[in-house]
Amino acid sequence: MYELNELILAAVTCFIIGGIAGLVFGNSKQAANRKNKDLESDLEQSQAELRNYQKQVNDHFHKTAELVRELNESYKGVHQHLAQGAHQLAQMNPSAYLSLIGGRSEDDLTEEELAQIQQPLDYSPKKSPNEKGMLQEDFDLEKVKSEDEGDDLDEYGEPPVAPPKF
């Protein structure tokens, strides 16, 4: 059947092919493992940077809250100092002092004044229903017609814009 030389040659050839296949498969597996380790280290580094940033933001807002609290306490101290000074030096009671600097307590307001208190508006109210409001697109723009160009101008005195050509 087969001779011994042929069997040995076939075995050696299979052994060499198997070794080469093992090396190729092993190297590709090592490259994938190396890539996974690189990705994991990048992820850990990004997470550490994120934690550091979150800590900085947290510290910033904590410090801001502390400074605002101190500012409020300082304002309260200045206000008390001025009220005491007005009371002692000018023989004024604190509520009279408040009315001088523009502040009035709710106890001093009449019911009509309390009913008229409104939240500030974020727009200018119209004086008449036919007037254009500030939020309208053509507010405070005048219609201009030129004698030379006649109907070639739009309602704002500008030449019409042609639509884009494709």
C-alpha cells in the first residue's frame, strides 16, 4: 500500500502545516488580546478623568454655595448695621429707615397695593390692540417704496430674493 517514506513525509508535512496554522492563530489571538487590554486601559483612563471632572464640578458648586451663603450673611450684617445706625444716630425706627432706602415691609402695604403687585413682564405690553408688539417679525420696520424701482421692492424696501437654483 503506502510505503514508509511516503507515510513519514505525509506526517512531517501535516506537522509543519499544523505548526504554521498554530502560529498564525496564536499570533492573531495575541493581537486581539493586546487590543482588548489597550481598550480596557483607555476606558479606565477615561473613567478616571470623568471622576476627576465630576469632583471638580462638585467642589466648584460647593464653594459657590458657601460663598453665596457668606455673601447673604454679610448683606444681612450690613443691613442690620445700617438699621441700628439709623435708629441710634438719626432717631429713626427701622421701618422708617427701610422706607427711605426703598424697601417697605408687607405690613406697611395696603390691600390695594398688595393686589396690584405683579410679576415683572419679559416683554413690553401693547398700548392698543392694533399696535404691533415687540415680538412680531416686522416690529418697527417701515414700508418703503422707491419711485425708481416701483414694484421691484418688497414691503421693507429691499429687492426680492430669488430662490436658490439647483
